[in-house]
Amino acid sequence: MTFSLSLVQVFSIVTTIIMSHFGKSDARTSLNVLSFGAKPNGVVDSVKAFSDAWDAACEVADSVVIYVPKGRYLVSGEVRFEGESCKSRDITLRIDGTLIGPQDYRLLGKRENWFSFIGVHNVTVLGGSFDAKGSTLWSCKANGYNCPEGATTLRFMDSFNVRIKGVLSLNSQLFHIAINRCRNIKIEDVRIIAPDDSPNTDGIHIQLSTDIEVRNASIKTGDDCISIGPGTKNLMVDGITCGPGHGISIGSLAKSTEEQGVENVTVKKAVFVQTDNGLRIKSWPRYSNGFVERVRFLGALMVNVSYPIVIDQNYCPGDSSCPSQESGIKINDVIYSGIMGTSATKIAIKMDCSERVPCTGIRMQAINLTYYGEAAKTSCINVSGKQLGLVTPSGCL
Ligand SMILES: *[C@@H]1O[C@H](CO)[C@@H](O)[C@H](O)[C@H]1NC(C)=O
Ligand SMILES: *[C@@H]1O[C@H](CO)[C@@H](O)[C@H](O)[C@H]1NC(C)=O
Ligand SMILES: *[C@@H]1O[C@H](CO)[C@@H](O)[C@H](O)[C@H]1NC(C)=O
Ligand SMILES: *[C@@H]1O[C@H](CO)[C@@H](O)[C@H](O)[C@H]1NC(C)=O
Ligand SMILES: *[C@@H]1O[C@H](CO)[C@@H](O)[C@H](O)[C@H]1NC(C)=O
Ligand SMILES: *[C@@H]1O[C@H](CO)[C@@H](O)[C@H](O)[C@H]1NC(C)=O
């Protein structure tokens, strides 16, 4: 029997080889972290392998994929992905494996971040589980003193054109994902899991950033599911399930007297299950030049949520050493539409606005919140605006 290839087959193989080396279309360089010394055995530390793979990717002038195969990788310190001197057109970090933090919480805890992306552009993080093993730090915080602050699991700073898709973040020491001074960031299909009593484990924190989308996320954590800080502009949050957690919060604002505003935020189709708050705007009772303008809360289901709708301009957790001024944060043009479900407390709508700069342009429509089948109540101070159609409980506007 003879083994022969047709001319067409030979031609196609040669073309494929040429294309994969020199072609422009699908010619993505792929770098496997295993060839940089990463070990999928959960024991050998892979910090250096990850940063070496990143440095190599940055040297590739075209598109490049860093591939992390299945397995458990111990990452016991901060991995910094810096983009400033990257030559690549785009970098995809494709992760099929699980990255695990060290047993000793102090190793990560004294760093601000576990994985940080600084000054990157055109970067995609696709898949992967990040298990920071935060519980030992939380017990230190619950019992002791001298505990480190903890590391944020994934932080993006000074970056643009970034996509984070299909990522799972477990038991972060501090925030799970933080976006700071960024532009054009898309976060899709992420899952975030930490217990309801884990301290400061915000799901996704955004500040000083523009053109941000968060779509289809499931967030169970011990603090805000999403927290929206000063300087957030053009944010779309669509299809979030939150709970346990403290809800979706704009704020805390007025942390300082000079602060950028929050502008053009939409939260669509959110589901809150047994959370402390649903849709919340909060500021410290302090003078500040910050503001909140053009916020749309469109469609939310509340399942036994302690405070479904909240504006709190006297925010001061623990009530100790509060600034005790009237908040300077001006809140204007906020729409609540299609908010249904149950409140776990009698006061389902609470708006405690600043006497100095009262809330204006608050609009409510299609709201039906009940308290164990009974009528719920409102509690509102220094608020104006209008309501349309069914608004239960009514009485704020
Ligand atoms: C980012 O990607 C876009 C689209 O692929 C490309 O046009 C642009 O040049 C890239 N930007 C940088 C700074 O490499
Ligand atoms: C939402 O995200 C989950 C992963 O968290 C994914 O399994 C699911 O397919 C996504 N749904 C849609 C409609 O994209
Ligand atoms: C407001 O934000 C949305 C994204 O949520 C964006 O599409 C829209 O262009 C922004 N509006 C303005 C005026 O920038
Ligand atoms: C509602 O939540 C409260 C605590 O927030 C809890 O005590 C109560 O059992 C919950 N009720 C239902 C019906 O789930
Ligand atoms: C409001 O919700 C309650 C309980 O979910 C329901 O029984 C009631 O019919 C709703 N009211 C309207 C006007 O839709
Ligand atoms: C704010 O509310 C308080 C308490 O209801 C009221 O006495 C005060 O006049 C209000 N201030 C403004 C500026 O509306």
C-alpha cells in the first residue's frame, strides 16, 4: 500500500505552516506558562513564571495569547502585568486553570494587589478561577489586631480596552475586582463568591473610570456587590444577581472635600436576594464638591432585601467619629423604574438627603415593594421629584 498525499493536501499544509508563521489573519502567537516554569501542581510557586510569560508576550509585536492550562497554580505573591513598554497589539490571557493564594495570608496581605494590570491596553482575561484563600485573613481581622489590610484579587489601573470574561473569583482577601483610572472596560459572565461575613470583600469596585460595562455577573459576597466610586462616568450594569452582599452602591462619596462626580450610570435587570440593601446611594456627612447626576435604575427584583431603595447622605458605619456636617454631594436626576419584590424591613424606601443640597429630580415609576405581604413604608427627608403610575409604598415625592 502506498501512502500518498494529493497535491492539494500538500499545498494546504504548506499554506497553513506559512500562514501560522507569517500570516496576519489567524497568526496568534501562543505562549504556554508551563514553558516559563509554571507548575500545575498547587505546590511550586508560579509568580515568576507568570511575569516572565507576560514580559515575553509584551515583546511580540502582533496579537498574542498567554495560555494557562488546567491545573492548580500556587501564586504566593503579587503578579504585576505592566503595559507601558508592551509592543503587542493585543494580549489575551486564556486561563483554564485555578490560581491559588498561599496558605499564609501575610504573604499576600501586605501587598495591595494579587494580580495587577497597570497601564495596559487591548488586554483580554478569559476564564480562570482565582482563589485567594482569604478566610485566614478574615479571622485575623475578626479576632485580632496587627492584621494586614489584604490584597485585591484583580486590579486594573490606568488601562484601556480591557475585557474580563468568564472569570471566577473566590474568597478574595479584600476587593475581588477593582477598576481605577480606566477607560473602556467590559466585564462579562463573571462569578464572585465569598461568605456574607467576609469583611470588605466588595465584588466589583469602579472609580475614576469612563465607559465601563458589567454584564451578566453573579456576585455573592460580604460587602457591596458593586461599588461605584467618585469619577465614574458612563457605566452600564446589566443583568446582575447579588446576594448575599450589601447591594449595588454608588459611594461612599464625600470621603474627601475635593472629589469627582458620578455621572450617567445605568443599572438594569438586577436581582437582589437577601441583601442588606438593594439600590443605594451613600455619602458621608461631609462638605464635598462631588455630585451624582443622571442615574437610571431600571428593573430590579428584590427578594427579602433589608433596604431595597436607599439614599443615605448621613452614611457613617459604626457611628463613630462621624464628620457630622451636611453632605455636600448634590444628587440630581435619578430614575427608579420597575422595582418589584419584598423588603425584609418595614421601611422599603429610605431617602435621607442633604439639607444643604437636597436631592432633586428623583423620579419613580412602576414600583411595588411589600413587607411580608403587608404594606411597606417610606422615610424621606429633603427629596423632590415626581412619581408616575403605581408607586407602592408611596409618600416620598
Ligand atoms: C488595540 O486594538 C485595536 C483593534 O484591534 C487596534 O486598532 C489598536 O491599534 C490597538 N491599540 C494599541 C494601542 O495597540
Ligand atoms: C452568564 O454567565 C455565566 C457564567 O457566570 C454563563 O454560564 C452564562 O452562560 C452567561 N449567560 C449569558 C446569557 O451569557
Ligand atoms: C451614557 O452611558 C451609556 C452607557 O451606559 C452610553 O452608551 C452613553 O453614550 C452615555 N451618554 C453620554 C451622553 O455620554
Ligand atoms: C428575610 O431576611 C431576614 C434577615 O435579613 C431573615 O431573618 C428572614 O428569615 C428572611 N425571611 C424570609 C422569608 O426569607
Ligand atoms: C404588588 O405586589 C404584591 C405582592 O408581590 C402583589 O400581591 C400585588 O398584586 C402587587 N400590586 C400590583 C398593583 O401589582
Ligand atoms: C430638610 O428637611 C428638614 C426636615 O424635614 C426640614 O426642616 C428642612 O426645611 C429641609 N430643608 C430643605 C432645604 O428643604
